[in-house]
Amino acid sequence: DDSTPPTMAAELARIIAKDDVVIFSYGGCPYCRRVTRALDAAGVPYNEVDYDDCDDGEAVRAEIRATHKQRSVPAVFVKGKFVGGCNDGPEPWMGVLPLLNSGKLTEWIRNGAAEA
């Protein structure tokens, strides 16, 4: 029977693959707002996914935490690559604001995210 629901990892991968920039956030988060304002100012389109608006938001958050070691919001993906949050990420030069300031974020959207 092919009607088994997708795993949370598969669902997360599907969400991330749909848009060049995907932000997982909570409504009242000030760092989430900083990220969306910076992307808006730079003219970078994104899909913001609020955990509170997801049917299974806590499970999505738990999957991101397990897979990418990201406990806080926002959790941002560019071209399917996890880049961290507002100011930092898995590499010292990552995080949305540093990537915007360095030009890497727009370069990745044009050319695809390079492996670190």
C-alpha cells in the first residue's frame, strides 16, 4: 500500500525544496523579523513557515533540531542548504545577515548553494 504518510524528514525536504529561501519561524520572534526585513530590503523572495501555522509544527521543529542541531528560530535554508539563523550558522561565515552582507546569499540563489 503506497498510502503511508511521508516521514517528517521527507516532508521537511519537500518544504525546503519548493523555494530558494525558506525560513522556519515563530510569529513573535524578533530575529525572525530581522531576517524577513533584511530579505525584503534586499529584494530576495522567501517562503516563511511559522511553526504555529503548521499542522505538526513541533514535529517539524524537532526534525530541524535533530538534523541540523538548530534549537532556535529562525532556521533558514537557501537552495536546500541549511545556513543557520539571523546572525550565525553551522559555519562561522553563515547566518542570513552575514550571507546578505557578503553577497553569498544572492550568489547562491543565482548559482546554487556551494558546499561549504
